[in-house]
Amino acid sequence: MEFDLSKRHCFYFNETTKIPHGSKNEKALSDYVVEFAKAHNLKYVQDHVWNVIVYKDATKGYEDAAPLILQAHLDMVCEKNKDSNHDFEKDPLKLIVKDGILTADGTTLGADDCTGVAYMLAILEDDTLPHPALECIFTTMEEIGLLGAMELDPANIHGHRMISLDGGGENCTMLTSAGGCRVDLIKQLEWEDNQDACFNIAVRGLLGGHSGGEIHKEKGNANHLLGRIIKEIMMSGVDVQLVSFNGGLKENAIPRESDIVFASKTSYDEIKKIADEIEKDIKEELEFSDAGFRIELTETSSDKKMIQSCSDDIIDYVYFMPNGFQHRSMAIEGLTLTSLNLGVIESDDKQILLRTSIRSALESGIEHLVRVLTALSKRLGFDIHVSARYPGWNYSKVSPMRDIFSEVVKEIYGTELNLIAAHGGCECGVFKGLVPDMDIISVGPKSAYIHTPDEQLDLASFDRAYHLLCSIVSACH
């Protein structure tokens, strides 16, 4: 199956891949949507953070139907392989189609969530599709805390029923999502001259993944694992003083790679022997989630190193801090209730930053983890900054939109609608806050490995889900 650009949803998705649109860099794609609205004589609003709402009047026979909101986010997670030279600030994505699967060459694809963007543009362009009055909302900065959606002006939103296009699987819909926040942990660094040998120890071969949707799979977190590895090396009698610690790119992506440079009087061979034993143990633990895990040790050099107390505090923080899956729901089978993800570690000459994403369906779950990190920060000399707090989306027993979706799925697929309670944060919670009686469903195609360079889109599903969406829209009398 080829990527058929004669299909308008495929055409518009292809257009988005030509325009860089990482979080905080969405202006060009936002302007593209505005120009689209102008070209099709559609009313629109573009706000100060580049959210866009495009309005289209109801078609004949739907004039008395309640307005319908379609919604997707413009930004993508920008991850690439180590050997990729791609510049997310200016380069178009390089697309590859193989066996009906669309990927990008060495980078994330942006199917999360430009499949939804493409769907909305195709529907807005289609004058043959019967529909109620449409409000198509294109938001920004979703991937870094739903920031764009939280800047929307409620006065510009008239609908009380919504289809979120940030959920996949075709014949399934989300019922709920987690709230959460970002926590930055910062320590100022102190240095001394170094005369010792230096080593780079790296974690490689992990799969990574979405820190909401895949956190329950117990995938290896490169940053947290490396904190454990260096601590266990020290506990084996090796002297360690850090030079740098860097890993991961996004707080909401489980990091696949992480590196520590450290100074030591211990020989390479002795450190390698200890690292090999640790690698053996961890490989056994990760056999079913990350079979490719490996530790790489190489020699390097540095004329300075962190003072011992500073180095110890950093290693202890990463070693002791909670990470990953924490609690499951006792009310909804299979739902992760609470988690956190140490997604980013960055160090430079002045400071080290640990950035983690906390998620929970319960506000108390979020608060508890913030307090744990606060207590640990006080002990180990870190400053803590909590930001990007976003609300959850609670389950609604009664949902006319879900009833419509269910009937359409029965008609098209001959099956029941699958109901999914999601742990990932999504903008549905923000919209419920803006319009408390908002009735929400989610629709989208099948995709995999989102937030990683292995991200892929099933093109047959992309077609089927568009047909499904159009059928739902037309069923909203």
C-alpha cells in the first residue's frame, strides 16, 4: 500500500511533515491553518500562543443541530536517532512507506497528532459531507503540558460536544485521562581540578515509549537505570566523581539513552568487569520489555570534575527517587493510576537539571509524589520547580456522543465499541474544565511507538479511521 496523496487526509498529513512543528515551534503550521481558512472563506480565530479555531456553518438539514467540536494538537515530539542529522527547526521529515506502514527516516513521524490535524483540514474542505456547525480547534504545546489548550478563550468555544482526534485504535474511545505536572529538579554544581582518568558509561538499546500510554509495561528508563548502575559501581568499591550526566530529550518520553562521564582512580578493566556483571543482572530483569539493553564503557578525559559531595548528591538523588509505574486503579481494570517518568537529565558547567513528568487520576496522587521529591530535594540540595499542571478527565457514565460512536461502530465494523481508560494526559481534561458539561469521545487511526524515532502509522487504518470519523460527524444530527 502506497501513501496515496490523492486522498485529502493523506495530502494534508504530508503537508504537515514539510513544516517543522515541534512544541513551541508551531507558528508556521498554525499560520498554514490560517491561510487554509482564508482560502476556503472560513471564519477563524488565532490567539497569542498560535492556537487556531476554524468555524464552518452547518450543512442543509443540520441547521438546528448542536455545534460539534473537532480537536487536535499541532505540535509533535521531536526525537531522533543518534546518527540522524535532522534539524527539527528547519528540515522537512523524510517519509518512508513499507508494507503499508508510514515512518520517518530516523525521527519521530508526528502522527501524534497531525493525523487529527489532517482529518480536520480534509473535513473542512469537503463540501459534500453533511455535518452540524463545526468548530475545529488546533492547539499548541500539548506535548509539553497541554499549555496551548489552557490558554484558549472559552468565549470562542460554543459547542458542548467534542471529538478529540488525539486517540487511536479506530473502534475504541477513551473514557478518562490522567492529570499531571512537570517537576524540574535543579542543583548548582561545584568543581575542582581533575588529574584522574575519565570514563563514559552509557545505557543503550532501550525501546523507550510514551510515558503515559506505556509506563505500565515496565520499560527501562535510561536515566534511572544509569543512576542505579553508577551507584552500584560505587558500592562495589569504585571511586566516582561526576563530570557530566545527560540523557533523554522529553519529560513525557521514556528515555532510551543516557550517558555519564566520571573521573576515577580505578582501572578501566576493573570498572568494565563490574559493569558487565551489572549488565547481566539488568538484562535478565528487562528480558521481556527491553531485550536490547546494554552498557557501553569507553575512556575519555576531562580537566575538571564535580566535588565529591556534589557528585554524591546527584547520584543519590537519581538512585533514590521514585520512577515509573507506581499504582494501578482498583476501579477500572488495567488502568495505571499513578506514575512518574524521569525523562530528561541535562548538565552543563553551572547546573544539573532532572526533569520528570508526574501523572495521576487522583490529585492526591500527584501531590504525594511532589512532596516526596520536595523532601528528597531538601536533603540533597536541589531546588524544585513544579509547572505545567493540567487537569484530568473524569469518567462520565452518560454520553450521547459515545452512544452515537457505538452505533456507527456497529454499523461499519459489526462489533462493539471498545472503551479505554487512559493514563496519559490529554487535552480532554482541559476542555472539560473550560466547558464542564462537554461530552467527549476520541477517534483516531492505529499507530505505534509514538514519541520515538520508530513511530509508525498504519495507512490502511488511517483511511478507515477517516471514514469512521466522517460517519460519526454526519450522525451528529
